Amino acid sequence: MSELFEGHRPLVAILRGVQPHEITDIGHALLEAGFGIIEVPLNSPEPLDSIALLHREFGDQAIIGAGTVLTTQQVDQVVDAGGRLIVSPNTNVSVIQQTVKRGGLSFPGVFTPTEAFTAIEAGCHALKFFPASLHGPGGITAIKAVLPPTMPGLAVGGVSVPTIGDWLKAGSDGFGIGSNVYKIGWDAAKIRAEATAFVKAFDAANA
């Protein structure tokens, strides 16, 4: 496993729509299930407050950050709130470079080899293959064949518990998991159960 993930499984919990009043309980549930990387998309309610709360409670136990980061100003806001992980749906060289400048971890979204190499040249730390559902495992295999073998690639979008082994065989190094581990309205117990199922499937596929 890449040192980039600091000993955590390369599973990113994407909490789109989460609110600050519930974030601490959800963070506990995810860590108890075995997730150590948590992303709060910036199109969630008061995302910087949620990131700050996660950082205060779990900053020494998990990698905390934001998704849907589109501008350099947002990079600064996330880092100032305590977030380290900067995830984007697109390949924006300025966002990648600002993330690196601020000491964060840059996971830009890519879809084509051209975007992937642009992101790598800008200094990203890992690639987010998005939407992975349009690639399918075979598409991931084809793109990773031409990329530097040391560059981690995470499949995001369309990955489920029954299919996670197929994506790993195809060359995915990790995953961003959204609605399969968190939906608006789910309580901590439900999130813990769904996250635990993903962890078990990931570990079994890696055994």
C-alpha cells in the first residue's frame, strides 16, 4: 500500500450533504468501521465547519479534507480549516499547484490519459478516475497501462461491495465511496454498517 495513505486503507468516504451537527458522530462511525480518509464536498452545507470539526476531533487519526474543490481560494479555505486532502472533479493545474504549495494532498479528477499526465506534471499525489462507472474496470486497466506505476489511481463513482474485487484486479489502487457509505438522513449506525461492509470486501479482495 502506498505511503501516501499513511497506513490507512485507500478508501475515501465522501460525505456529500453532511451537516456540521452530525459530522462528529459520523466520523466516529467511519473510523470504527475502518475508514481513515474522509472527504466533505464543498457543495455540502457549511462544509468548512464540518472539516474544522473533523480536524479537531480526528486530525491525528485520519486524513481529513474536501471534495469538489474548484478554485485556489477554496484550497486555502480548506487548509485553513484544517483539511489536508484536496479532491476535485476535474483537472485544474492551478488548484493542484496551490494544494502542493500549501502542503496538502492533491487528488484531481481525471478521465483521459491527457488529463492524467497533465495532473501528474502539475504535481498531484494521486489520480481520481471519475466517473469510473463510464470507464468500467477495463478502462481503468487501459489508462493505468500508460501511467507511471508509482502513481496511485482511485476509482470514484460506480464502485460497490460486490464489484470492488473486479476494480482492484483491473488496477485500481483505492476508491472514493459516496452514496454507498453515506446518504443524507442515515444515522451513525447505518453508516457504520455500510462502511464495515466495504472494508470487509476490500480486505477480502486484497487477501
